[in-house]
Amino acid sequence: MIRSRLAQLAIDIEVGMNMGHELTWMAAKELPTVKGSSQIKVHGGNLCQRLGNVGQQILGLYGPLEEDSKWVKLGGRIRHTYISALSFTIAGGTTETSKNHIAGRFGLGLPKQV
């Protein structure tokens, strides 16, 4: 169970890195980057939330410990990721706004929702 969840996170991280490389290439070629940057934002925000959740579940009761606790694991980075993951989805515009950019005139060309 843990192995498969970590493997899925590793795959998702690799996908995000590939999306970033593609966006860099698009920017270098002066192609529109609104759709790609919105996709990366949505993917990255969701990935941070999943990473924090999986990390907390794996660490169990060690997960929420403060950084200065003598029992803390991984320097408290999982706790920080878990707490700040929600703000990653809001920073730079909400995920819903990014999804609208992807679906709308900058991406797939779908009509606006009414």
C-alpha cells in the first residue's frame, strides 16, 4: 500500500517536471503559455496536498510534531507541507480560475459555464 502510493507520487512529480520542461520550451519559442502554466498550477497544488496527506499517513503520530521536537522525523518538512498545501492551491489564483483558463479561450476553447 505505501509502496504504491509513493510510486504514484513519484510518477506525478515526474509528470510535473515534464510539464515544466514543456512550458519552458513553449516560452522560449514565444508560444502562448497560459494553458500550460494553469495546468502546472493545478497539478502542482493537488500534488502538494496529496504529498502532505501521504506523508502524514506514513509518519503516523510523528507527522504533526513541531520541528524542534526530539522525535520529529524528516525535520518537520512533511508537517509544513501538510499545513501549507491548501495555500498552494489558492496562491496565484484559485484552482477554479486556473481550470477556467484551461477550459476557456486560452486552452480548450470550451464555452463559459452559466
